[in-house]
Amino acid sequence: DTYVLIIANEHYNDIVGVVPFAENDGTIFRQYCIQTLGIPERQIRFTIDATRNQVVDGLDWIDNIAQARKGAAKFIVYYAGHGIENEGINYLLPIDIGSITQEDVPFYAISLDYVLQQMSYAKAKTNIMILDSNKKE
């Protein structure tokens, strides 16, 4: 009953910069979930270099499963990539963010509060979030 969403964002544009080893970290975590935790591959969604829409789609996937499983599912969300703090709010940066100006971040990045809120709405048996995020200055 465990489902895993893995987002490994490594290849950003020149303004944001690369996150070395994010793709590798996501791949290794996926293998760990399958080989060590025994989670079936069909219950793992793994996205390399996720756009904003792909991240939101992954959170919707969790919500849909939670509704179908009626609170019996467990979820793990793993994110490797850039993060940023803007005006006291923490954000995850999708790879399609054009710039990281103070004005752009709230419109194009995904607030960590939003991710946690979506996970809590899923009404799962267990929610685990693992962040491996480089703070972008």
C-alpha cells in the first residue's frame, strides 16, 4: 500500500544552474524503494527534470490514489533539486522556471507549504517527505 513520488531536478537553465547528482540520487532512491522496501515499480512515479505542471500532476496522482484507497495508502515524496526561500516562504524549483527574481518565484516555483498541504489533504495512513534540496541564493 505504499506509493512513491520521486522528483529529481538536475538540469536547470544557466540562470538557475545545475544540481550535481540529483538525477543519480533519485535513481538510487527508486532502486532502494524497489529492492529494499519491496515497493512494486508500478507504485513508483519517477520524474527527472520535472516541470511545474509535472510536479503538480504528481501531487494529483497522490490525491487520486488516496481517494481510491480510502485512507489505507502510504506515501513517500522524494525531491532532489533546487529550493529557495523568498520572503519567509520555502519553495521547490521546477526546471522550467525562467528566473529566480523575487517577483517570479511565487508564480513559477512551488511552495513547500503547498506540497505539504496537498499531502495532508490526501488523508493517507502515512506521509513521508524527503528533501534533498540545494538552496539557491
